[in-house]
Amino acid sequence: MKRIVIDKNKCIGCFQCKHCCYSVFEIGSDGKAKVRYGISQGGIIDTETAVINCPTGAISIVELDSSNSGSTGSSFISFLN
């Protein structure tokens, strides 16, 4: 399963991800990026664009196996099965 990961410790709230991929990202109440609820598989190409354009490298797409349970300071969301 692939997931979008946003490292809240790296995010500076510049909104580049939202500009690249409005349908996937939004700005949370903390002023940092978060993934919109209910995104679809079609957003993967735009999400990769946001990963490339994030100036701090706060966004990544990772392949998780059953041993990965998350990490402190990051926002996880299921993206693709």
C-alpha cells in the first residue's frame, strides 16, 4: 500500500503542494500541509509533482508493509492499495 507522508517538522506552510495539487492537499489549522480526505488514485501524478516541488522535502510517497506503523511528527494517509 502506498501512502502520502507529510513531515510536519519539515513543513513550512509555503503552500507549494496546494498550488501543485489542489485536489490532494489543503492547509490545516496549524498552517501546515495536510492531505484532503477522500482522495482518489488519479491524484498520484499531481502528488509526485508536489513531492518534487516541496522546498523542504516534507512530502513523500512511501510503500508501507505491515511492519510500518507510523512515526512521530508525520501525517499519514492511505493513498493506493
